[in-house]
Amino acid sequence: MEPEFVLSQSDGRPMYLQIIDQIRLRITVGDWQPGFKLPSIRELAVSTRVSVITVKRAYQELENEGVIVTQQGKGSFVAQIDDLGLRLREDELEQFLSQAIDIARSLGLGSEELKTRLDELLRKENSK
């Protein structure tokens, strides 16, 4: 059964980024293991109703990141990397933390105050 991709015109992000995020999610949660064959570019374009160029860009970005590999004439596959899902989750955490730092700076907060606030949130979560 072919996995469904849900793309939204109202999302605000380009379609290729939505495709990238959904592929990363499938790898992160373990649905797609290393070596899993991705849908062809043409198949995914048809099923998501986007252009082949859009899917090709998503696949190219993922290949540049080392998340997938493409073999001429055979297709694209999840990269054979141990703990790829863990690596992708760690990358996502780093992105969120970078965003938190940017927001803190825009609010005029220093490193120590940001750390204090994070510690407070962790204490709250641990007490639940």
C-alpha cells in the first residue's frame, strides 16, 4: 500500500518542504527503515498533485542532506545510516533550540535567563 502524503495549500510552506518534512517524519518514527524504496518522483508527483519538479527538488534536498540516496535506474532509497531516525530527531531538536535562542535574543534575554527558564520548564514537566 502506497503511503499517503498530505499537502496543504494553506500551510504557508512550499510544497517541497512539506514533502521533505513528511519523508523525514516517516523515517523518524520508523515507518521507513534504511534501504526502504521511496515512491518514484513521478508517482509521488501524481499522488500529491504537484509538479515533478517540486518532488525532484524535495528528493534532491534530502539527498544533499544524506537522508536518501538515488541509484540511477533503480530509484531513491532511505540512506543506510545507523540510527538515521535518531539523527533526524536530534537535528529537529537543534532547530527548535536555535529558534528559542533567536526568540530569546529578540526579547532581550541573555543566555543565563534562557537557561533559567528552560530549567523551570523542565522542573514543571518532571513534576507532572
